[in-house]
Amino acid sequence: MDRLLRAVFKRLVRVGNLKVTTTGRLSFTCGDGTDPPVAIRFATRAAERAVLIDPELRFGELYVDGNIIVEQGSIADFLDLAIKNLSRARTSVWSDALRILRSLARAFFQHNTLWRATRNAVHHYNIDYRIYRLFLDSDLQYSCAYFENTDASLDQAQLAKKEHIAAKLMLEPGLKVLDIGSGWGGLGLHLARNAKVSVVGINLSDEQVRMAQHRAAAEAVACEFRVQDYRKVSEQFDRIVSVGMFEHVGKQNYDTFFRKCQDLLTDNGVMLLHTVGRWDGPADTNAWVWRHIFPGGYTPALSELALAIEGSGLIISDIEVLRIHYAETLRAWRNNFLANRNEVIRLFEETPSLRARFGNAERFIRMWEYYLAGFEASFKYYGLVVFQIQLIKNIDAVPLTRDYIYSRGRKVHSAAKLAEAAE
């Protein structure tokens, strides 16, 4: 077992400095010695066997359960090293076979019916919102921020994201906007407040909708938030925006999604889709993430999006690829989460439902750190980016050049700053 583990790790880790200690107390190092050292230790022989059989799924599970211990550095350091090496490594016959079997099994479960889509949304977004308050920005934006400069804070970058989206939507007072996957309401409230539009936000997480409704009532702005699936919407809208929701649609439903949006959009309307995507072609979601974090989730390649959009009658009028922005966002979330570790523990002590679902606070902290750090490294090394795709029905619905995006963005930015200063 020890020799097999050593051979596998040596084959994988060519760059960096990793020390592995087995249950039998054998220690070996991998990599070229660059970067700060990282050390892990296996607690049981069963953990070693599990990692050899199915590393993609089982490594995360074993770490969360305490059967793999990081003895030097952090789990973020290990995942950064591992994913950097994975991006350069050739896959094995066994890992390819596992990936094919998973893909076949998911073909059924990724068909997000109304019931399954609701269940999947509740799984992730109905965690106690106080957990999210510990690491998100003050507006509870749970999607990629837009870092206009390296010194921007998370709050500044999330405000810049909202303004960038508003500029691409070409908002004017009185327009009617549909926000598909409206989260805790921050984007819809921002658009209604600053652009004087009316917003309908739809979401499958009843907890998120309740908070969004409470926020809208407190501000007395023209925002209506509903627990509703996009397939059940019947009105038409001048603008449609969807941020961080499309990853939950399921690739079997891409045609349905875009055709529905085409039906809902007025003839001179504009839509903005903001979604995590892959620059390196179609691939299934990581097994651990799919099982424990985003069940039913799928990250599209641009080729998959383009094919579905072409069949819908919508016209792609602009595509922007945000690189590294999400890695920076995730790093900020992870730092905030770990800085509030004691508060997480306190919430678990006083909330039986959290303990019933996740066990103890330390286990949940390991799970969330693994999730945030793994995605951070994937956006740095492993083919993940964010696509912002502007869609129209009328070829003349937007100007001929992109200048309006930045000129409008500057105006919106100034107006938003004045509004916030007045509060």
C-alpha cells in the first residue's frame, strides 16, 4: 500500500513541495522543491485505499471527516499545489473510466425537473443565512465580483460587478426587469434603487426569497420577489438578468432555458447571462462538489452555450470572459470565513438544525474551507472562468460599439456612490 501511494503521488506531483506520511509511518516527498512545503498524513489504511480507488470524491470526504490531516501549511495550500499539478498531468485509465461511469449516472440526475431543481437549490442556499453573512460582502452577493483594480475590497468589487451588469443591460427608468435566480435580492434592489426600474426576482430558495422580500419592504422599492421556477413565468420583460443561477439549470435544459428567455423578452429587450464556465471544453462537475455542495450542478463550456442560444432565436451581441476575478472573490470569502471561525462554532452551538445536518462545527468548517479553496485553485489553474453573455432579439437593440458599457458604467458608478453617501 505504501509503495503504491508513493508511486501515485510521485506521478501526480511534479511541481511544488509535498510531504506525505502514511499510516505505516512511511514519509516521502514529491515535487521539485519549489514553493513553501505542504505536509499531509493519512489517519487510517481505509483512507489510503479510498484515495487510491477514487481520489476525486474521496479525498475531500476523508479530509472533512478528519481521516486526512494537514500537518504543514493549510488545505488551501494543498489544493493549490494539487490542482496546479492536475492541470498539467495526464489522466490514468482508471480515472477516465470512473469519469465515464459518473457521467452516465448523472445523465438522469442532471435532468432538473421542477421538483429536483427546488431540492437542489434548497440543499445549498437554505443553509442558515447567518453563515453566509460571515464571509460574503455587506450586500450578500454570492457570485463572482468584478475587481477593477488589485486594491479593491470585496464590497467595492461586488458593487463594481452590479454596476457593470447594469451598464450592459442599458437600463432606463420605467423598464421592467426579470432577475432569474435573485439570491438575497441585492442585485434587484440595486437596479431598482439606482436605475428606477421595476424588478421581479425569482428563486427556488424560500429562505432567500423571504429575506429579499423583507429587504424590499424595508426600502420601499419596486422589487417583487417570488419562489418561482423560470419555466413558470408568463409575463414579458424589457430586460432579463441571470447571475450565478445558470450553473443549476442542467445541460439537458439549456434549450428550454434560452427558448423561455426568448419568449419572455420584449422585441427590443436585452438579456445579460453571468455564469461560471469552462474555457477548455465540456467536462463533468467534480464528484465531491456534485455530491456535497452543488448537487445537479453543471458548468458549461462556451460551445455548449452557443449551440443552445443559436437554437433559441436569441442573438449573441457581446461576450466578456472574466478571468481570475472569481479566484480573487473566493480568496476573500475564504479569508472572511476563517476569520469568523469562532462565530461559526457559536452558531453551531446554538442551532440544532446545523448540528443535525452537518455534525459538528469543525467538520463544517473543514467542508467549507475545502469547497472555497478548491474552487479558488480551479479558477487559477483548472479551466474555470466566468462568462458574461449579452443577448438580444433585435439586431439593432444595442449600440454598434462597446463604449456605452463603460460610459454608462461610470455614470452608474457615480450615481451609486452619491446614493450610498446620502444614506
